[in-house]
Amino acid sequence: MLGESTDPSSSITIVTPVCSDIDLHEAWDESSDTVSDEDSTGNSISWSKYRLIIREATAEFLAVMIVVIFGIGVDCQVMLSMHTGVASFPQGDPLTLRLGWAIGGVMGNYLSGGISGGHINPAVGDLLCPLTATNTRVNNRFTLALAVFRGFSWKKVPKPHKLVYMLAQLLGATVGSTVVYANYISAINIVEGGRHIRTRTTASLFCTYALDYTTNISAFFSEFLATAILMCMLLAFGDHSNMAVPASLAPFVSLLLTLGIGVSLGMQTGYTLNPARDLGSRFMTAMVGYGLQAFTYRNQYWLWCSVMAPFIGCLAGAGLYDVLLFTGKESIVNRPTVKSPITAQLSLSW
């Protein structure tokens, strides 16, 4: 039988050559490589107008869906195949699980990076986009960590289109996990012992649960630590005063980072890293017959461990990098302190 904990990961955002800080309509008009709203006869192409509106959000939706299909798909294949009624021999091992999630993250980044910036993860968002952009206009899509440590206006967190991105990511995870569930439903029925039997044995294939011996504090710390490392490394990858990652190497480095976190910190809680992909999958399990166990487990484990811990971990990782390593003026840590007239006079007198 299957264990009660799997080791799904999450995708990350990595340096991409395209930064979505220009107004979409303006970019559409200025770019010579995009499709015009008019055909060769001068007639308006009606679909292109609608595509223009939904293009970025759809890219985020599809990217997270691809990540989840790769990641949860490998979870189901490896874990379900351990049952002799499903396969004659296991179709993978723990390393296969980590590779599946890492590859899914790379594929999601390729799918959406040039359209929406490849945010994918709401806890990390598009932190690297404004940090590595060469465009002089300020990117207006900021996450919590960026607002705290890079001095951007709190009024911009979040903006309506950012909420659309987060909703698209959540829906992408829900649809992606539903697709995987439909693909493996026969194997799930065999493992569970019937069509109408649904337990945490297979629910853990779709969303994260802590191992039984792991305390609540240990589970929170495990997710916090993994996401802090993720955030710290992402900022390092985008720091041009450090060894910034070239765009050509971004997918490879993305895979290595996700894989490294998985093989070192993924055992106890399944290294959620991405709140959207875990929460969307929990919605799916509630809808297909697992009930509310994904939400009632360990006194709302989903909230404080799978959602809050990644966000807090991102703040800690960003703070660690900015305080100790980052020298750019965009960080509030490196901005000169403005003295009041009284303080300045006292300093001169002294």
C-alpha cells in the first residue's frame, strides 16, 4: 500500500529575458513581431482583441497546469505502481519524484516566461523580473517580499491584475490536478479498494501532508526553511553584482534548484513551496470525493504550513540576502538614512 506522505515539489520563477512591466496594450502596439489586430485587408480580427485581454492570465493558468500535471502525474505513477494490482513493478523511485517536479517547473517557465513573466508561484511571484529588467519603467507587479525589502509602494500590493494572476494560478492547479486524477482514476480505485472509497492514502498524491512523526512546529519549519532557501537563491540569480544567471542557463539552474531542495528537504512535508499548486489540488480532492479531510487535517495544516510558511519563508530569504549580501540601491537596507534637521545640526556640532 502507499504511504501517507509523498514528496511533491513546486515550480519556481527564474530569470527570464522578458519582463512584463510594459502595459500590455502598449507592448502589443509597439512590437513588430506580434500579430496585428487587422488582417491584410484592413479588417479587424475580433479574436485577437479577446486574446489580448486574457493572454497573460491564460499563460499563468496553463503554466501552473503543466507544472501540476508533470508533478502530480509523477507522484501518481510512482506511488500507485507500487501496488501489485496496478503494475508488475514500481515505475520509479524518490529521485524520479523530484525530477518530475523539477522538469515540470522548467516546462511551465518556458510556456509563460515570455508572455507573463513566468510567475507561477504567488509566494515568489515575479521578484526577479523588476530586479533584472533593463527597461527603465518600473514593473508594477510586486509581491510581499519585494514591497518589504525593495521599497515599493504597499498600495501596489496587490493590484487587480495581480489578483487575476493568483486566481489563474489557483485555477491552473485545480484543473491540472483534476486532469491527473481523471487519468489515474482506475489505478486509484484499485489501490483504494473501490470507486467510492477515498482516503488519505491517495489524497496525499495530490496535496502535501506531513509524516506522522513530524510535529506541527517541525512541519512549519521545514516548509519555511525550504522556501527561504528558494527565495534567497532566486535573488542571487538575479543580482548583477553577484553571479547573475544568463537567460540561456535559466532553465537548467531552475531545475537544479528545485531538485536540490527536493532531495535534501522534501521528505517530511513534501516541500510545498508553491501555495497555489497545493491549495488548488486540495480544492480538487474536496470536489471528487475525498471530502474536507485536506482542510481539516491537523487543525488547518493547509493554511499555516502550506500557505503561510512559504510566504513567511520568502520574506525571511529576501531579508537574509538583502541584509547580508545585496548592495543595490533598490533595497531599503542599502538606502542612506535621511537625517532630520535637528539630527544633522547635532552631528555638525559634535
